[in-house]
Amino acid sequence: MVTPSPIGNLPTGGGWGFRFFPLGLITHTARKLNNGGMPAVFYLHPREMDHLVRA
């Protein structure tokens, strides 16, 4: 998922985008895409979920 901005598309769908961009921007983009009939696609690396498996 990318968020359009004046400086270009921002990679807000996963990876460092989850850690760098505010949650409000990510949810706004996802809602805008979903309301427009397009799915918001998030991507995760298995390593990012590893701490949940060990818990």
C-alpha cells in the first residue's frame, strides 16, 4: 500500500513504513482505498511476527 503525497508515493503498507509513519496516516490511506472499492494490502516479513510466535 502506498500513500500519495506531494513529494511522491510513501510506502505505508508495511516494513519500515509501519514504524516510521503515524498510525493515523496508515489507517486513513487504508480506509480511503477500501471505500473506493480497492483493497488495502499490507505486507509483513515473517521475522516481524517472530516475537509473537515465541510468546
